[in-house]
Amino acid sequence: MAADDPLPPLRQVIAAHGLSARKSLGQNFLLDLNLTAKIARQAGDLAGSDVLEVGPGPGGLTRGLLAEGARKVLAIEKDSRCLPALEEISAAYPGRLEVLNADALEIDPTAHLTAPIRVVANLPYNVGTELLVRWLTPRDWPPFWSSLTLMFQKEVAERIVARPGSKAYGRLALLAQWRADPAIVMHLPPQAFIPAPKVHSAVVHLTRLDAPRYPADAAILSRITKAAFGQRRKMLRASLKGTVPDVENVLRDVGIDPTARAETLDLEAFCALARRVEELSQG
């Protein structure tokens, strides 16, 4: 990729623009352009896709996405200090990079991108999980994105792919696996970043499903899983009390032991419970 990239090394870019990662913005800069190119390749063939990138910082991954052939990249960066570095990338790839100085939580990317759209990002630590949940729980499905290739703290990545019965298994796993196929595709050590975080990182690739794996109302499923895992040490008859009416009988209706705990239930069981709750609410 380096041969295709006409720009100077990232360390030089950061020094030239006086950039330093800010903890308040959840920033950790990835400087190795070979690694950023490898992350870009985990998203698949980018040639026919627009790409949404959140938190590009000085633009290491941005450069990887463009060099790997992304049709267009929309980079949303909250930190205005990074804009001059991103403008240099835009000049090197005319017409293919749009930079928005904005908060990704407040932007509708579909106004700036054309399908098919892939999301590829080294997400800021402080908003990564919130953004993922938003992308997994839109009002309409399928969503605007065809795949998500996202870097998280390793612990969060493991929660996304966790299976029932494991410590990491919870609401994030259920939401991700209900509507997508997630897999951890890369691991990165702290030393790959400036400054080095205290934790390891991992890249998760999620390919959307055209329809959810099992039928269920999204709002009801979200409410049930939130209650169940909000008090995960309690039996379901206790953790779901107040969320599911006549909780013990409803659990038995769908073949769930009321004394079971949330981490023992698989996705199919939670979806069956959500459907039963919906049936009862409709009388």
C-alpha cells in the first residue's frame, strides 16, 4: 500500500501539525500504515463501496481505505486539530474524501453517501459501543450499511462475539448476532498506538443479515435483554419482573425455566420470549 500512498509517514504528519491524542476524546492514534492497510482489507473489496469512517484522527486508516480503492470516504472527525492533516489526504485523492468536523452521534451519514456503504473505523473508546448499538438497532432493517469493520478494546470485541454461558455473553452479543454475523478478524497490541492504551485492541467485522436471525420486535427484544442482563446474577423471574407481565407463566409458555439466569439463554430463546410478550400485549 505504501507505494500507492503519496503522503509522508504518519509520525511526520503528527509532528508537522502538532497533534497529540486526547484522552477526553477517546483518541489513540495508529501510526503503522501497514496495519491500517490491513484493517482496510478486512472490510473486503472496497472498489464499489462508499465508506463511513468515524474518528479518523490524523488519517492513517483513511489513507488505507483510499489506497485500497474505496469509491468515497466520509470521515467524521470531532477534533478540529486533525482537519489540516485530513485536508492533505483529500488533496492527494481528489474527489474521494469528504471530511465533516462534527459529532458522529449527530450526523446522518446517508445524506453524504451512496449505497453500498461499509463502515470502517478505529472508533474512539468513549463512543464506540454506543455507535455500534445504534447501527444494530435502527428503526428499519436492513440498515444503511452492508458491513461494519470496527476496532474496539479487546474486551468489548469479545462481548460482541460471545456465546451463551461465557462471562462475556450479554446484551451486546445478542444485538450483534441477531442481525449480523460478527467475527474477530485482527488483534492489536497496545504498542501499535500512540499513546499506548492499557488494554489490547481487536477488530470485529460484522456482515449484516438481510433479515434478523429469528423474528422478534426490536424494541421488545432490546427491553427484555436490557432488563435480563442488567441484573445478570438474578434468576430471570426476578430480573424480568416489571418488564415481563406475569413473568413466571410467560417464561414457562416459551419453555424457559423461571429460575434460569440470563447468560444461559441463547438468542433463539430470547426472541421466542419477545414474541410471546408481543402477543400478550396485543391481547
